Amino acid sequence: MLCRSTSVATSVAGRCALPLQSLARKFHDDLHPATGRPQWRATTILAVRKGDKVVMIGDGQVSLGASIVKPNARKVRRIGDGKVMVGFAGATADAFTLLERLEAKVEEYPGQLLRAGVETAKLWRTDKYLKHLEAMLIAADEHVSLCLTGNGDVIEPHDGLLGIGSGGSYALAAARALIDLPDQDAEKIARKAMKIAADTCVYTNHNWVVDSMTISPEAQDAAADAGARGDVLSTSTSPSKNAAESSSSGDESAPETKKKQE
């Protein structure tokens, strides 16, 4: 009888331990791995480049552990005399530190966002203080969109879409599903994708800051020429349009090939 009651108590304790373990794991996930303090969680930032527009959108929620600290933070800003849009995600102090470094490089290399991003990433990797900062940045001008990561990476998208933050994957996936639709411009895609992210991610809300920039015809021509050469540059037209142009060019070249064979 004693053995039976002991086994029953052990099984009950085992069943109770499972939810306790999951709660402990959840609480541990909300703590910073280095300091052991609750982590500042926030943000979905999305950049969409399509047609003659590039749009950046970010939500306003700032979370500390399981609490919402602020619902209307502004995480999308302009630097470089208003010619560069920047969105940041991660620890607030770290993000502002990196934003200042990027702004300094943009002023040092005006009109060369790609070079400024590379120089910022190099500084990020070599500075013994900066390399421990936990933040990510998206920067975009009329020529290019870039993502700067905490590992010193400078990522340029192949489709003109970038997403960072806790809900960045949801927003990016939604934007990629909408980018081929001809009746959806860059801002419509950004807003719909952000709504999906806000409905899915608990660290993202519906208070958005939306900024847009018009791409000049010269910048569009430069992007088209770079694409023709095979360079990795942000696309300024929809993939469906590029596919249609490539297919039409292939149809036109077919008769010439046939004549040469004859």
C-alpha cells in the first residue's frame, strides 16, 4: 500500500512538473542571457521597394518581458538631410548608438549608402564596444535598401523587401506574397503585411509609422542597368514585370536564332 501511494504521488508530481518546467523555460527566455534581466522586446520594421516608391513602416510597441512599456515609439526616422530612411530593432540604447554611427558615415559618404553601410559594419565588427551591441538596422534611399546585422553583415535584398524584429519574418513573408499583384503598390503592400504581422506577433501592435520616398527615373534606370549586368542591387520594379520583359525579349530573339540556323 505504501509503495502504491508513493508511485501515485510520484506520477502526480511528474505531471505537475511539466507545466512548471515550461513556465520556467518561458521565464528564462524573457531574460537576457548575459545580465539575467528581462529583455526589451520590440518591433517589426519592414521596407518595401516597388515601382517608383520605397516605403518603410514600423510599429510602435516596446515590451519589457511580459509588459508593454510604450505603444507609440517612433522607430522609423530620416538621416542624411532627409535622403535616407532608417528603421531599427533591438535594445534601444544599442540601436541609437548604431544609428549615430551610420549617420556619421552617411554624412562622410553622401549619396553612397552602400559604402556607408559597409563602413558602419566594419566599425561594428572592429570596435570592442560596438560589437557587443544587440540591434539591427534597415536603411534605404532611392538607390538601394540594406540590412545591417549585429554580426557585421550588410544584406541587400534580391526582391526589394526587408524585414527585421520580432515580427519581421511574418511581415516579410506577407509582403513577398503580395509583391507580384499588379494592383498593389509599395505602401499598400507594406500596410497589409504589417497588419498580418501585428495580428500574429504579440510584440507588434497596430500603431505604425509609415515613411515613403519617390525613386527618381535616373535611379530606376541605374537599377535596371545593374540588373541587366547581374549586379546585386535592390529591384525597383515588380518581379512579374521583370519576368514579362525577359519572356518578351526571349520571344523576340527566337526568330533571329531560327534565321541564323537556316
